[in-house]
Amino acid sequence: MINLDLINVFLIAVGVTNLFLSFVVFFHDVKKRRFNIIFALNALVVTAWTFSMMIFRSVPVEYAELSLRLLYVVPPFIPVMFMLFSLEFTKQIQPKHAGSLFLVSGAVVSAFVLSIISCATNLIVYGVTFPLIGEREFSFGLLYPYYAIHISVFFSVAFFTLFDALKLSNATQRRQIFALIGGVGGTAIVGLITNLYLPWTGYFGLDWTGNLMTLIYISFIFYATLRLGLFDLKVIVTEILALMILSALLIDVAVSRS
């Protein structure tokens, strides 16, 4: 039974919206197929993370340990997907990035290793407890520092790629890059603080914040994609409005049955 408190309702709405955007972009008739695949992957990984947080906050005690491990399976891929997006986005400015293939390969391997460790062992997170008030709490394993470093480093690489492209960009491109750095950077920093570092210090009260912020995170990536002129904006807006209506109806039905 899903716990439909206000936070979980918002998590469902954010997850559905991000999932819809991933499908809209993936199946849209675009000029650069590779670009919309990368965008869809960015949206899908944050969607999976958002739904896993909702599940973790809802499941009974017998499934808490499993849901905790699943919650930490997806995040290693989030900075890797954004790094891929940054590399692809800046290709219009810098066609070649020295060592990018090696970097991406290493990042993907590292993400898979962390995901497997998170799912199969107690070396990342373990031991869910249920305080009388507040969010569920848990402990961190010996390899959690590696987990935190992986996410922080590859986000940093993605933003360095964007900053590096500024020196060769024109005025329009600079506006797009600054929008990405400001919007995605701001939400990424909030997520790193509330979901990666504060729980490590023992404070879990905001560990759902980063998941909700993924809507803003994906929106800025989506905006940057739109500015490249790859989509029919009228069609996209119509589809998004349809999604908003459908999401409102689904949330209303879910709340009325709870």
C-alpha cells in the first residue's frame, strides 16, 4: 500500500512528468536522434530515482532494506547521463573533446560497479530504522565515500565541460550554457546537499528534496534542448499541457482513494 502523504503525492507527480518528457523527446521527430536518446536517458534515470524514493518511504518494515538498496542503485548514473548530455550539447561549439571516450567509459563502468555494490551488499547503505517522527533513517557502509566522490566528480566534469565551451561560444550559445549551469547546477547542488551529504551526517529530514528538484533539473535540460531547434515547440507544449491535465486527474483519484 502506497503511503500517499503530501511528499509522496508530489514525488509521483514529478516522476510521471519526467517520465512523460522522456517519452515525448525520445519518440519526437528530431534532427539529431542521438541527442534525444541522451535526453531521454537523463529523464529516465531521475524518474527511476524519484519513484524509488516514493517506494522507500512507503514500504513496510519487511521490505525496507530492499527498497533502501534500490534507492541507491540509480543515482550513480545521474551525473554520468548529464555528463553525456554536456558533451553532446557542446559539440556544436567544441566538436572534439580530448579523452571523452575514455572518460565516459570509465564513468559508466564506475556507475555499474556502484549500482551492483549498492544492490548486493551493505557496503553503501544498510540498516533502516523507523523513528517515531520524521523520515526513515539508515547507516552508511565503508564504500559510501567512493559513492559520494563518484557523483560529485562526474557532475563537476559535466559543468567543467560547459564552462570550457564558454570561451568559444557566441552570445546565443552562452545564454544556453548559463541557463544549464544555473538551473541544473543549482538543483544538483541542492540534491547533493540534501540527499548525498546531509544523510551522511545523520540528518534525514530533507532526503526527498533532491528527488522533487529533478523536475527543475530536467526542465532546464529540456529548455536547452528546445533552444537547439530540434523540436516543434507547439506540439511539445500541447503534449505537456495534456500531461498536466492527466497528472492532476491521477493525483485526484489517488488522493480520493487513500
